Amino acid sequence: MNNLKNIQTILPALLVLNSDERANQQKYLW
């Protein structure tokens, strides 16, 4: 269960990082 809690905490952080990276890439593309 502890591992599952960790995943639930990490996943949103990864998604946020991912969307930030995508925004940065779009900046470079434009």
C-alpha cells in the first residue's frame, strides 16, 4: 500500500513536469 501511495504522489508530479516540457518545446517550435 505504501508503494501505491508513492505512485499516486509521483504520478501527478511527472504529469506536471511533462506538460511543462511540452510547453517549452512548443515555445522553441514557434
